[in-house]
Amino acid sequence: MTLAAAASVLAFAAATHAVMEPLASHVESEERAYLWKDEEWLQVFTRDRYVDRGARRVLVYGPSETREALLTPALEAALPGLECLQNAQSMGTIEDGLVLLEYIEREYGRGAVPSVVVLGVSTRFVSNIRSHESYLLSSIDRYAPHLRVDRETTPAGLAEKTALESWLSRLRFALRQQRRYQGTLKVLARDALGAFGSPLADHPRLLQTLSPAKYHGLKPIPAAETKAWLAFEGGFWGDVHRWDPQADRERVLRDIRAFREFCRSRATELYVVNMPELSWNRDLYVAGRYESYLALLREALLDTPFLDLRTLLADDEYFDACHPTKAGCKRVSAAVAEFLAGKRAALVPPR
């Protein structure tokens, strides 16, 4: 490519970004679209979605089963006057959650810190077991405008980027917007068609941005494949089933208490939900390990409102090894909504 051609490409990209970025930020913050559908960890870099929105914000965090299982409209019905943001992420862990809260506060200010956190947990989430490097942590290093991950601390924290690192991160993120802008065009097309009363406004492809869930419209994975995946000793599930919570006791207590203390010191209400597990998954744990996890979790949480939904769903209410179907997620959401409404009524005096 010649220098002139390269300059033309960059000029076109800059012009596209200048036009599309305000539109994308608008539909994310005002129409609550999920434009980072397959890379949900990147939504934390959308400034307008966080700045000064904490006072009426319910932040939903946890692993991907939390993303699939908790429908924000159901939670909002239980929490009048508040809006839910699904920030759960694929392969998310408790360490990711601690970094996420720190990032929101440091990048966007105290006004962005949520008033309520609904935290979905599981053995994999609490054990910090991942199948690969954290999507969130690596994305902060690569795309965040001011902060990088400080891996010298345990758990990981955040540190300031240099001016050069900041410039390169902004450039990388600007060049990463293609899917987000495509999603923006879908939202705008849906709005335009809806204004004319066209039934095409309800086309599945245009409705994709309305929910963060990825699997609700898909056919469940065959049972034999799911069982084989869970039983595969070389995968991360094998590590989860063998994980010894007592051997990891100090780290678990430290991380859970750090999460709880962050919320307490910011006057953020914290509610914790132990996510449902498929019976085939429950049967594979080393004897006593899950019970040890649950006891340790309760010890770390102290008086934090806690709901255990491990056995709520039947096996045919799962899409795969851990994610509920749409029918399953309605049951989980209803149970969590009832839990939130009851606990919050007891904790928060009426105004």
C-alpha cells in the first residue's frame, strides 16, 4: 500500500469514527443496547455508560452463566427506580470483578460506582480458574486510555499508563470499533422501522442488541457432548472439580472480603447469588470439595445477603454445561428478583 493510500484509509477511518462514535455511545447509554455482543468485557470502555450513573445503577457481575441467567427487566421490577447493567463476562473470576470495580471508580469517578451490586458466583469464578488469560485484564492493558493492570500486586490492581501507552491504547480501541458500529446501525434501523410500524423492526437480527445473552435463541447442546466436555480431564472443568478450597483458603477469604469491603466503604449494597449447576456437573466434584467451597464462601461473606440456587434448575433447562436456556433463565431471574425485593426491603428503609 502506498503512503497516499494508507493516508486515505486512515482519513476514512477517522471520519467514520467521528460520525459513528456519538451514535454508538447514545444507543448504549440511552437505549441500553449491547453493542459488544461477543466481547462484553469491552463495554467498560464506553465512558457515557458509566459516568455519573452510579446512583441509580445496579451492576450485575459474575461469570457468563450470570450473563445468561439474569434478565435485567426482571431485576429492575424488584428494584424500582434503579437500572441494571449486565457487566458479567465470559470466563470472569473474582479477581476480574475486583479489577472491574477499581477500574470504574478510577476511570470514571465515584459518581460511577454502582449503588447496588448483584454478584453471581460459582466454584470456577471463586477459584480464579480460567481456560486462558483474562479477557478483561488483557483488554485493559491493550485498550484502556489511562490505566494498565498491575500484576505485581495480589490480586491484580491498576496503575497509570505512560503517555505513549495511552496514545497507542486509544488508537487500538478506535480501530476496534467495526462490530460495535455495525450493531449501532442495527439499532438505528430498528428504530426507523419501528417508527413506521414495520414488523421488520422485530427481526431477530435487529433485536440482538436488546439482550446481552448469547445463547437464548440457540438449540441446546446434545447431552452426550455436554457430559463429555464436563468429564474431560484436560479441560478447565477438571481443574474446577479437583480444586481444594481449603488449600486456597487465605486467597479466597482475602478476595471475597476485598469485594465486600469495596462495596461497604462506598455504601454499595451487595447481594450474592450462587449460580445453578447441572446435575452432571455436580456429580463430578471430588468428595467434599463443593461443600468446602460453600462453607468458605459463607464464612467470607459474613452477613452479606446470599442466595444459593445450585439445584434450582433441571438438566433440560441448560443450553450447555453451565448456561441456562431462556426458560431456565426466567426461573433464575424470578428467584433472584424475589430475593432482592425481600432482602432490600429489610435492609433499606422506605423513603
